[in-house]
Amino acid sequence: MGSILTALDTGLSLIDREMTILWVNQKVRDTFPDQEPVGQKCYRLYEGRDTPCEECATRQAFVTGEVTRIEKYIPGTSSAPGRWLLLATQPIRDESGQVLHVLESFTDITPQRQMVEALRESEERYRTLIELSPEPIAVHHQGKVVYANPACATMVGARTPQDLIGKPILQFVHPDDHDLVRERVRRMLAYGETGSLKEERFLALDGHVINVAVVAAPITFENLPAVMVLFQDITERKQAEEALHESEEKFRMLIHSSRDGILLNDEEGAILEWNSGMEGITGIPKEDAVGCTLIQVASRLLMDGVTIEDMEHRILAKIAELNQPVTYSSEIPYVEATIQHLDGSPRFIQAQSFRFTSRGRVLYGAVIRDVTEGKRAELTLKEYANRLKQSNEDLERFAYISSHDLQEPLRAIVSYTQLLERRYKDNLDRDADEYLHYIVDGGKRMQDLIHDLLEFSRVNTKGGKFRTIEANAVVEDTLAALLPQTQAAGVTIIVDPLPAVMADPVQLRQVFQNLISNALKFRKPDVPVEIHISAEQLKDKVEFSVADNGIGIEPQYFEKIFVIFQRLHAMDKYEGTGIGLAIVKRIIDRHGGRIWVESEPGKGSTFHFTIPAAKRD
Ligand code: ADP
């Protein structure tokens, strides 16, 4: 027993009614090594006092016979740190129940006190953290909220966290997620599993949906098994994600419904995007293209005679070009190429390429248009135009040669018939004279026709150089040549001041001559002729007008009259070959101008035509 008491870590001392120490164990002796405890007053040994303590538990024990336990802090000294002691008093009674002695004990509980203190401090720290946390945190036990921090109250729209206590946790979970949450809580409580981060839909008190990321863990809360839940309001992130998703969807739709080919590749040339337009143009399906390099894909589309080296060279050159700094104003580089579709047909393509940086990664893109149809039409058109040009040239040559060569024999026919007429007139009968007259007449008319035809065919081939000329001088020349007709009674010709033009003088004279001659020829009987020549200077051309007060032209002939051999009247009424206006039109065409007529039958006609203006210095 003695050895037990000695070994005890608790100091024991037996005190009598006078507060004198009767016995102590080794712990007390060890605690006060410099003093002899036995025989001393307890307040002297333990408190260093000369009088008893005011509130002394031992004295109290003698009076009441109660057991007391108090924790007391003993301040430290220079040599020893302060300590917490658990002081206990145990009354010891005699047979009659009278308290004879009191057994005082003290135990150093400093380590326990420190632990409790640390625990309290840590709990307080965590509570403060949780209270102040901007992230919502709640604890639930048996499906009911037992704790919620202010952020949690704000998230669900409660006035205070207190308002949430006691509410069923499932009230705040979207019905579609109830099973999920129930299962998670079950597993958590059964196996102590900590729930990983999950996305769920929560409901605020007013019923609106809050997207949250949730992580939950089993804890003991006020000695009860509970679940602590940490939320993160991800509504905004979710909305941003949805907006992004939607916009991505839109662009994907646009790209995939485009008939133009669209492709994307990275810096190594690996293809990342290949839309259905590309599939149509090349015949290569998306799954065969994505992941391959541009060169690999291009090698399947080579036209006969094009080497992969050529193609590679072109693609690399293109990329090098794209790596030049581009501004928004610079034109997107554009190339044309011919590729071979997998079905073997050639395809003309136009490609516009661009380079951009996405999240620090350089990407290249190209929009490719299949212009095969357009190109074919263009080629066909070119071919037709060439053929037309060739056939026109042939015709011109034919008209020139035939009219030129016809002149000679015709002159012989006319001359000899005239000779015959002169020498044998009145020697033949009257019919023969008349026939000879018809032959000469027909021959002359044919000569006129051939002459005009020759003129017509010469417009392009024998045209002179364009030079700056004063239009007034040209008109004056023309009128001088037409002097006999213009001087006739009842003819008034007004010529406005006219600007200088850039033209072939001989041909311009021909234009005025034909138009003025027609104005004189197609006059109204018994009405004095009035001709007005005017001009209007436009930007880089001059519009001339030759107006008369003649018989006019029906609107349906406005176009027709410029066609060769088109005449509106019988020969006996108005003479002519029907080539005059065709020559005029040809000349105007040669000058890059335009000719048209405005007329009202019975009132007169105005011929308008344009000629390039003289260049100003
Ligand atoms: P031509 O005068 O030899 O008949 P053109 O080619 O000069 O041939 O003219 C074609 C036709 O246009 C003429 O036959 C005539 O019917 C009509 N025409 C031309 N100029 C005039 C005009 N100033 N007034 C009315 N009709 C005209």
C-alpha cells in the first residue's frame, strides 16, 4: 500500500482539524524537497501563508463533511512554469461519523488542461472560419438542418442561419436530385465515405434553382452523427458554360451546314476540323482527315502531273505568307488551285487562309470554295468569245474581199451597159432601151451597196488612230461636204459649241455625215428642215445629239435601224442601202461609246451617241 502511495503521481496529505499536516506521501516530499511537510500547517506549506486561507476547502470539509474538487492555477516562478492542479478534499470519519481528518490530494493536470484549451481554441477558430466562410456550409442530422453558416442562409434566401435550423435538408434539393442525395448520405453514414465534388441543383426558399458544386463529409456534431456539406454556388459559371455551349453549338452548326469547305489545322499541320463542305469538295470523310497532316490529305488530291513536292512547297509558302503580320485592313490571302476529287473529277478551288491564336496556340484555318461550275462557265464563255471573235474576223475578211473583188466586174458590167446604152440607144426597140436602163440602175445600186459594205467592213480593220480633235471642226468639214443639200431652200442647221474629243477624225466625220444625211433625207414633205447639233460634256466622255424635225421612227424600230441592211421604207420612197446607221454604230462601238435614238413618229428624231472626251492636261 505504502509503495502504491509512493508511486502515485498524486500528492496526498492528511490534515487534522488544526490544519496541521499529519502525513504526506512521496509526491508531496518530491514537490517540496526543501521542507519537512509533517507538522507544518497546510496553508504554510502549500500557500506560503501564516494564516489560514479565507475560502479553504479543507476547513469546509471539516464543517460540512463534503467532498470537494477544484481546479486551481498555481502561477509560475522564475524557475518553474505555472501549473494547473486538481485539488480534492476527502473527509475521513470516525465510527460516529465525525470528520476526524481530511485527506487532501493534488494532481498536476496541466497537460490535460492544455489539451482542453487547445481543443477549445481550435474549435473556436474553426467555428469562426466556418461562420465567416464566403462558401455556404451546413450540417444536417437525420435529414434535418442542425447548423448553417450565414453564407448558406444568403444562398437560399433565408434572413438568418437560425431560420434554417430544423428544416428538412431535402426541401432545398431539386426533386430530380433527391435520390442521388439520399444515396450519398446513406453511404456516407454507413461507410464513413467522404463525398467527392458533385454538381447538384438546389432550391432557394423562393423555389428558384441554384446550381451548386457540393462536397460532403460525415462528422460528429454535438455528439451526434451528422453530415457536413460545403456548397459552391456555380450558377454563374453554369450560365457562362451554357452560353459558351450555345455559342459553340451555333458556330458548329454554321460551319457544318456551310457548303464551303472549312478546315483548321495546328502549327504542325495536323487537321483539327474538317466540315461537311470539305467532304463534298474532296470526297474525303472527316474521320479520314482529322488527325492527318495537311500534306498527307493533299497528297490524295493531287492532279495528274502535280508532285507532292510542288504541293508541299505551295502549302509551306502559304503558311510562311500567313506568318507575316496581318492587320484587319490587310486583305486575306487568296489562292486558286485545281485538285482532284476522290471520284477522279477535277475541282477548281479558291482558298482563303488565315492564322489566329487561340489560348496561346497558333492555328491556321482555310475557307475553300468549289468554283468548278463557275470556272467551267467562264472557260466556255471565253471559248465562245474567242470563236465569235474568230468568226467575226473571218466574216469581216470575207465581206472585205468579196466587196472589194466584186467592185471590178461590176464596174465592167455598168460601164459596158452604159456604153451599149449610149451607142445603141434608139437602134433597139423601146423595151430593150428600158431593160438597159434597169441593168445600169441595178448595177449602180449594187455598186452603192458594195461601197457601203466595204466601208462597213473597214471600220475596224482600216480605222485610224485616236487623237484629240475639236468636234466643231469635224462638223464644219462634214457640212462643207454636204453643201449642195444643206444650202437648199428650207434647211436650217444649228451647231452648238462642241467640246474636243478623243477620236478617229475620219470616222467621226463619217458618223456626222451619215446622221445629218439621214436627217435631210427623212424630212417631212413641205416642212422646212431643222437640224440641231449639240453636246453635253460628261465625266470622261461627251454625249452628242443630232436632232431633226423629220418623219420620226416607231419605237419598235429603235434597235433594228442599227442592224445592217435594215430599212423601214421602200426604195422608191427613200433611197438608201440600210448600212449607214450600222456603220455609225460600228464606229461608235470602236470608240467604246454607245448610240441610241429617241423619236416620236411625225415629230422628229434625236440620235444620241457618246465618244471619249479629250484628255485634259
Ligand atoms: P438608209 O438611210 O440607207 O436607209 P440607215 O442605216 O442610214 O439606212 O437607216 C436605217 C433606217 O433608219 C432608214 O431606212 C430609216 O427608215 C431610219 N432612219 C434613219 N435615220 C432617220 C431619221 N433621221 N429619221 C427617220 N428615220 C430614220
